[in-house]
Amino acid sequence: MIVLYENARLIDASGERFGALCTEGGVIRAAEEAFDFACDVRVNLEGRALMPAFIDLHCHLRDPGYPNKETMETGMRAALRGGYAMLCAMANTNPVCSTPELVRANHQKAEKLRLCRLMQSAAAGENLEDEMSTDYAALSGETGMLSNDGKTIFSDDFMRNLLLASKKYGFLVSTHCRPERKIVARDIELLRQTGGNLHVGHISRAQTAQMIRAAKKEGLRLTCEVTPHHLFGYDDPYRVNPPLRARADAEALVEAVRDGTVDCLSTDHAPHTEADKAAGMAGISNIEHAAQIFMKVFYENDIPLTRLSEMASLNPARRLGRKAGLLAPGYPADLVILEPEGAFTIRRADMISRSANTPFEGRAVRGRVVRTVVEGETRYDHGQAL
């Protein structure tokens, strides 16, 4: 089926322009040019923004093992509402995703659901510990990401060997760093010694951003991410991991977004039950309004939507070695239609995630996702996942 999206603000990392885009068979066929072929469906966007759908390098779907918190289906439906077409789910499930069979099972489950694309990350250590490594060679045949997220890799030898393996097998190492500054400094030094594919998860401190900025100026190849809540929230005791920091840290992270120090926007969507939160569990459910927070932060700091697209679509795709994240012929027809202007409010009662743990009840955000298209198919439209 050939679908023509016309009268659109086409926005991606390459720029913003007004025009049309055509998809066929799950792929972008043409963009920004006169179309001289018949279309099966025409969609008039009436000036709305059309962008590559978002890729989340860091979320928790709690599947298998914790259906009271989230399932793959509920998490993906929430993600579609937020404009996400692809998710990288962390391995802290029950059982831990530490074998090729478990990773493959989740990939097969996602394919049957036909909601979001999935890259199920695998544990770097058995039981998410830094004592016995998992089978890196076998796991790299099933996934492009290994992570012990939820737990910090304290062993220098374990982290050194993991970085060496990432260079050998080509997977991405996504880290969880607590204490943040100490572990990030250690990992940068190990990267300097060994090389490898290092991605620093959910940074939260001004000093961390400065260390990564300096490492990049030195020529080290690494990437990092920031979450919506660490840009939007500060001086708040609400338990997330890492914690919400001081306002000066949030402002420094915004500057690191602006100058390119931070590469990617990730959610760290971490759903919990109300009982979990009352017992002190750290985590936030935010994937369905993350884009609205990002749009508010970017607008208030005069950062263009082209940069948002670069950080939420193109850079994550490149980090995963995927051809995605641009509105260009031959790229996947993973698209999000946005109304970038307008004031909206975060309401727990409106959330479709199985968990609604957020400190941002009643907070104003900007814009909304109107439609999410994955593989050329509309899978979220005006509040209804199809």
C-alpha cells in the first residue's frame, strides 16, 4: 500500500522543510518532491510535524516476570502513545535475560504483538552481577546491547573484559553508574586503555557531563543519554535511580544537550506498583509523555526540534548500527506525527502504562503525539493503539 502524507512540516536531523512524504511496503519511497504515481491513501497533515519515530535506548518492560508492573504489550502501547517505534528493554527481568534463548523469546513475542520493534538487551553478568560473565559470543548473535542496568559494575576487571568483548563482537555496552561520577571516570579510563563500545546510561550530574565532554574532546569514542525527568525535575525527593539532582545539574544537562555532549534522549521508563513505590523502590513511568517533556524543555531553551529528532531518532539508530532516523528514501517508514505546540497536562488517570508512578502529576508539558506509524502501519492514532 502506498501512503502519501502531505502538507507536513518534515523535521529530522537534516533540517526542517514543508512538503510531503510517501511510504510503500514499510519503507519511505520519496520525500519533498513532486509525486507522479498513484497513492492508495492520502493523509493531509494540515501543517502538523512529521518526524522519524523515536528510538528508546533504555526502558524497562518488566517482561518476563513482573506483569503486575508492566507487560510487553502494555509497555509498548504506552510507548506508541509517546511516539516510540523501537525500544531497547533492559535485562532485569525474572528470569534475567541472560541467555540467547530468553532474548530470542522476547524478540519473537514482540514480533507477534506487532506494536513496537524490540531490541532486548542481555545481561553482561549472570544474575546481573559482575562476577561471572554471560556468553558474549552467543548473545551477540541475538542482540546488539548488553547491560547490567539496575546494578553497577564495580569490578574493574569485569568492565575491562566487557569493553574488550564489545570491540570483538560489536555489541553496545550500556552502563548503570552509581556512584555516578566515580564509575563514569573509571569507565572512561578503561575505555582509554581498551577501546570498545561504551554508552553511559542516564547521566544526572553536571560534573558527569563535563567528564564526558572532556573525553570526547580527547578523541575517545563514547556516547551518553539523558532522561526527561533529569531535564525536567530537580530538587525533588521522588525516588528514581539515579536521583533527581539540583537545579544547577538540570541546567548543565540542558547545556550538554545543546552543545552535543549528550548524544541521546532515553526514557528509563521503569514502572512499579503503588506498593513498590510506597516501599521505596526507585523508578518512574514516563514513556508516554517523554516527548511532551522534551518538547517543553527544548522550546524553553531555544533548542530546535531538529536537534530533538537527532537525539531521539538518528543518534540512537546509529548507535545500534541501524539505518533509521531520517525522512529519506530507503529508510524505514517509522514515523510520528506531532502537534509540537499547545499546552497539555500530565495526568496519572490518563496513562495507559500498567503503572502510573510519576512525580509530575498536574505539571504542564508541550505538544502531543497524534499518530505513530511503525513499518508503514498506523499503530497509534489519537489515543487508540490499533
